[in-house]
Amino acid sequence: MDYWTNFGTNLRRLRLGRGLTQEQLGKIVGVTGSFVAYWERHERRPKANEVFRLADYFNKPLDEFFGRSPLGGRAKGRGSFDVASFRQAVEGLVRAGRDVTAYLKRLERAPRATGKPSPTPKKKRRAKKTKRSH
């Protein structure tokens, strides 16, 4: 599942629900209206601080922006995390000199908690090299 696709769709739904234009939302977040349009069309991804500003403005947990729970509903699976705890986790990674992008990609690939153990990934086999005769 691509959480960024959900992000653009949910951002548009929230923006229109407040009756805002892309330019108006851009001013609130500190970007141009063009950037908001790129996000909604899934052409670019916002920076972490821009995602935090959006979540703060709409007063929504990040789970809802990324489609891990329905808008206005309660998150299922691993549970919802709010902006403050996510910000704390990202700031901790930055202080430790860790790659935040890798963390987000790992989060994207992580299975939701279903009570069942996740399958063990299979090892890829390398093809044996054969000698060619001339």
C-alpha cells in the first residue's frame, strides 16, 4: 500500500472540507499553492515539517493523513499515533544522525498488526555462474 497516495487524497478531502483553496492552504503551511497541488496529485512529497504543520492545522493524527485509518474514525491495527509522538520519533532519529527517509520507508512496508505472525521472508537464491567454453 502506498501511503503517499492516500496522503494526497486525504489532504484534498480535508482542504475542501474546510472550504480552502490550494493557495490559502499553502500560505498556512508556508508553501505556494502549486506545492499543495503537487501533493494532492501525488507528484511530490511534502517535507516532514510541512506534514506536521498540516496535521496541526487540521488537528488530525498522521495516521489519518496516510490512510492507516478512515478519516474521522478510530485507527485499527497497531493503533494511532499523534503528531507529537511522531515528531518526537523523527527528532530522535535526526539527533542520532539516522536517516529519516529510511525510517519512513520501513514504516510504509510494515504490516499492520492482525494478531497473526508475519511470514518469514524467503532468501533469494543467486544463480550459479557457469563457465563458457570458447
